[in-house]
Amino acid sequence: MSTALPPLVMPDAEESVDLEQSSFSMSHRKPTYPVTIMMPYVDGIRGPVVASMLYYAKHLDIGFELVGNTLIAQARNELANRFLKSNAEWSFWLDSDVFIPYGNADPFLHYTRITVGQRFAENNTLLHLMSHDKPLVGGVYAGRFRGAPLTIQADLEPRTPHDQRISQAIREGKPAGGLQPMNWIAAGLMLVHRTVFETIRESFPFESPYKGAYYPFFIQTDKVGEDVYFCQQAKACGFQPYLDTDVRAGHIGLSFFLPEDSSPIVPLRGVSPQAPPPE
């Protein structure tokens, strides 16, 4: 008997989630929830992602900013500058192909077919990130093909065996030490307080010869990606990037790709895959 899973059919937004089902308690809701979801996109927004956004729209006072542009750094800069013109306090950055857990594990388990770390599917990503009260914090997701590394600094640019232990624990669906300081976090899943943008803009004045040009918070260079550049600027202003290793999302390519589908980009040296990272 074959044990292969049936092919995954990408759902329409209205078929993705029963919005009446939720493990989120409304008793924790603030009178005003000053958060704006910032979403750049290139070729549309995936159905499950739309469904998760509809859930947040239904249960929270939340805003949305969407920008379509093939130049991702340019889209992020437009979004950041729009955000600063608003009254929102927090910007929640989410790429259009990153499917996050939002408090009801069933849809996440169903669509991603996750086999390890199912407990993390119960998290409400936005509320989990906000609970830390850190101005710059992000979550975990893998690349868009099987065997790609995790899109986190600990896997792409490990500093120590501790970073490698974090990555391996995530890959195996195990606890990985909770909140961890990093050199940078990926902009495809991160929460940023407005003071980070305001401080960067004040600390690094930018004069453009073009009228109405956006402040360049995100710059793609030959050496670093636009999100790494942003985190470098934030660190220079005194903001430590943190990775919430309990926030684990699916990345949608031809199918869902999860942390368990990733492979380390740097071979493990002197690191036992079974040894959990220290808390």
C-alpha cells in the first residue's frame, strides 16, 4: 500500500479557513490594535495567505498595505514610507507566499501537511511576536524548494555551534530556545515598531534629487539582501533583532515547504543533531 500523500490543491481564499473557528480569545483584545500588515507581492497573493489575513481582519482592529512590484526592495520602501504616514504603532511584514499559523492549528496542519513540530501550528503568529514587546522580531520559514536552508541568520550565516543547534532543532520540530538574538531577521516574516524606522531616518539623513522619493530603509547590495541591510541599520541605531524560534511558517512554492524540508547550508561540525540548544 502506498503511503504517499495526495497532491496538495491550493485553495481559494473562501475555502481556506472557517473563520468562525478560532482559539484566539476575544477577552485579550485591546480597544484599538494599532497594527498594519505590510505585504509586498510580485505575482499575486496565495490563497491560504489571503485566508489568514481575513482571519486577522475579522478578529483584530488591523490595517493592510499591499504593494505589487517586481523590485522587492522598492516595494518594501514604499510600504515603510506609507506606514510612517499612518497612525499605526506596529508594522507586521509578511510576504505574499508565507503562510503563518494564526491560532487555529487545523488549517495550517491540513494545507502544509507538516509532520514534525505540529505543536507550533497552534501559535497565533502576530500575537506571539507582539507578546515579546521587542521593537524588531521575526519568525522562521524555509526556502521555496526542498533542501533549501532556513531563511534565518542562524542557518545561512551561523556564528557559532549554538546557531547550528538552533537551526537543527527547528528542522527536527523541537523547541529551539524561544527568543534568540540574531544579526538579522528575514523581512518575509517580521514585526517592527515604528520607532525603528523613525530612528533610522533621523540617524541617517537621506537627500534625494528626485521629488517624492521614498526613504531607502531597504537596499539590495552585491553583498547583502535588503532585509539584512535594514537590520544592520537598525542595529547601528541600537535595536537588536530577535528571532522567535517558536514562530514557524510555511513557504509556498509548487507546494508548501516547511522548516523540516530544509538542509543546513553550512555542514554541522561538532554539533549533535540530538542536542537541544540551551534556553
